[in-house]
Amino acid sequence: VPRKLKDLFKWAEYLAFNSAHIYGVVRKFGEYPITSFVYDTTSPNEKARHQDLFEKKIGLKGFMTQVSFDKWIYGNAFVSVFEPIKRWLKCKQCGTKEDAKVADYKYIEQQTAFKLKCRKCQADAVAEVEDEKLIDASKINLIRWDPKLIDIDHNPVTGQSVYYYTIPRTIVQQVKEGNKHLIGTMPMEMLRAMKAKKTFKFAEGQLYHLKVPGPAGVESQWGFPPITSAIKNFLFTAILRRANEAIALEHITPFRVIHPQAASGSGDPVLQLNLQEWRQEIDKNYKMFRKDPLRMQFSPIPIGVQNIGGDGRGMLTLGELQEAEKNIVISMGVPMEFLSGGLGQTRGEVTLRMIENQLQTHIEDLNGLLQWIENKCAKFLGWASIPMRLAEFKLIDDVENKQIYMQLWQSGKISDTKIGEILGIDWEHERKQKLEDALAEQKSQMALEAAQKKLQNSLSQQAANKAQMSQGGTQYDQQAIIAQADQIAQEMAGLDAGSRRSRMDSLKKRLAKYSPAVQQGVDELNSLVNVDAAAQKARIEALLPEMSKGDI
């Protein structure tokens, strides 16, 4: 058993990796309290961009689940927000700036300097480093720090703490080897700490510490790993598992011995048979049996089988192992049914209430972390900070309380936002969905009306074409003809009487096979362009009898 608190962190990792029960408890305790985010603002724009940042770009919900794992495994979780930067290397000779990601430079660790080869003036000298804030929400990074590499300088009187980080040797080695990806993006304060071979000191307010409360006399600046009490139980289960493994290897599968069996006291086959030939015959027939399980083997003498071992099932310590595993779960403060799912509404209600109360402090820590992250991000991006929290957490569905809330909501005593939070309803999303549904319904109705109108026009056109074909006509576009007739009428109005008559006769011949409606339009056009046409027609009809006599 470790003697120092920080040594427990390695044991905590080992137990989380090798105990299914411990991992199950840690996973459920880490995931259950992480509910949806509540944005306490009346501004839809602020809510929309906060949702886009935390739920899409950063993935805050998954990150908080990982932070919960750290807290329940190590008893501590350390979080910071990395504000993205763009590093420029400025030539001291000509003042040209180059992006450190693409610049041609060599990092000098002893001086924490960048020796730049300027592309403009070709100078090869130490450049000035300028780190510019990169206001890009998608580049914000949330960091979980390894508790094994954190040191805390704590004042028990004031309660203030200063946090230090030991930079891993792998990172230091890569910087020494000139890894430009790390060097070009690593904060200058960390590069200076590597040069001085010191720990990196966090500025005040730049690190958020979540911890599980422990005894006051055991390094109170640290959280106490909740799986500490399960270490001895885990070691006991490891012994039982190792014993079961040895029993299974040696005693589960029996060792079979085949031998010729004596039929009577005086007829011992060992004295009468060649045992070597008998063994060869048994081997041959056994191989043939493996190929053909329906094959039958005949033997002139009885054959016996002696099993050695095979009694391992009665030697296994399954009962002791199950009891030890149950004690591991109980030592972490939860019942065994919490993992197996056996806690129901009636039988496990009291237990679930206790677990809810046990997780309440953890939920308060998560809400504090959530608001801290929001404040840091809003300040960096220049946004207005809004209150944020997790939706109310319940392990069981309390129907009676929901009915009471529904009655209060119907009487106007509580707001839509509160009842939506209780029922898990996002009113803003529902309003948008209702609007989209109404628009989709309207579009569908308009499309239906357009289709009906098109079908009616099609049927009318088919009926008109059918009527025209029955009268010997051909298909035509009535509207186009009317428009063309108007244009012809205007053109014919400027012609003399003879030209109008000639043009009108030609038009009548072209439209002779069209429907009566078109013929009526032709007659109206004729009356417009030739006002004397009726009188001329009457005069011709009067002269026709005289023309037949031939004296005119």
C-alpha cells in the first residue's frame, strides 16, 4: 500500500484499468450527472452562439465527462483553457514578419530564441517573437492536466494555492530535437521553463481544480482518491483469480488413460496380448473416428478409461470471488445493483435518492467548472458572459412531482422555461421546429394546389384539343394566336384598302382549319381592319345574279 498521497494516483490508474467493477462505478458516476446545458439568457443570439461554441465546436459535454472520470479515479481533476495564438517571427533587419509555422528558423534552447533566415533580406539572425491572439472559437482547446505531474504550494490559513506543472521528459526531448510543431505553438513561458529546467507555474485563475473531499489531516490541498479503500479488496480478488486460474489449468480438463480391462480373474489380456500392437490399433481407430464420428469400433476384449483430474469445478472459489467483488463496489459507496441495473422504482427508490444526494456535491463542482469555462471563453472572444449550468439531475422519474409542476405551470405559477427544463424540453428548439413544420406544410399545400391546377389545365387543354381534332382542326396555342392577331391588326391598320383585303384573305386561308373560336376572332379582326367589308359583301351578293346573265 502506498505511503504518499500522490503515489495513490498510479494505483488508481492500475485499478481502473484492471478492475471491471471499479471502472463501471467510475464510468457511471462520471456520465450520469452530465445532463444538457441550460443557458440563462433571454437573447436568442447569445444562446445560439454559445450553443454553437460549446456543443459543436468545443464538445464541452464530452470533455466534462472525461473530467468526471479524472475526479473519480484520481480524486482530483485539473482543467485550463488554452487561448489560441498566432506566432510571428519578426526580422530585426527589415522588419518583415513571418508565420512561425512556415518560417525557416532554428530554435536555440539555451537562449529561448528563434534564429530566422529572412526571406526578404536574407538576413540570418535572432528574430523578435510576437504572439498574437487568434480570435477563432474553433481553435480554443480545453486541457486536462495529469495530476501526477502537478504540485501544489498551499497555505492552509488563507486557503490559497499555487500550482506547478512538471513538463514531461518526452516533451522536453522533442523540443531539444527541434520539433517545430511543438516549438511554434508552445507558450513562451513553457519554453523558458524548459530552458531553466524548472516546473511551469500557472498564473492565478488559469487552472481550475476539482477534488473529492478527504480527511483534514491528509494533505488537504489534494483530493482523496475514492478508490483507495478498494485497494486491499482488489488485491484479495487478484489472489482468488490467480488461484482459480491455476485450478482451471490443472484440474478442469481431465487426463484420460485408456487400458485393456480384464474380463475375469484368470483372463488378464495383459498376459495374452501384444500391448504395442493394441495401442497402435487404438490410435488408428481413434483417428478414423475423428474423421467419421458414426464409425463403430469392435474390440475382442473390454476397454477401460481412467480419468485423472477433472474435479476442478468443486475447487473453484467463485463464491468468495463474488463476495470480494461486491465489497469492492460497496467500498466505493454504491450498491451492487447500481452496476447491474437491478434498482427499480419501488425497491430501489431510497437507494437512488441516496446516490442522488451523494452526487449533488459533484454536480455543484461541475456547474462551477462550466461557468468558469464560459467566463474564460466569453472574455477571450469578446462576448457577453451569460449564466450557464447543467439541467436538473434525477436518477429516477418522479411522476408525482412532475404532475405538481404541470399543475403549477397550468396555473401560471412557473415559467415555460422551468417546466421545459423539468420535462427535458427545449422551447427554443420547439418554436423553431413548429415554424419549420408550418412552412413545410404551407409549401406542401402550395405544391398540391399547383399540381391540381396543372392537372386541370392539362385536362382542359386535352378537352380543347379533342374538340378541335373532332372538327378537323390541328393543335394550336390560342393565346399566342390572339397576340399575333393583335400585332397583325396594328400592321394592317397602316395599309391601304386593297392591301388589307389581300392580307386578310391570306390570313383566313392559314386559319381555315382552326376552331370556331379562332374563326370568330378572324371575323372580328376583319371587321377592325376593313370597316367597309360588310357593305362590299352585300354589294357583291347583289351583283352575283346579274353576273350569271353575262351582260355586265
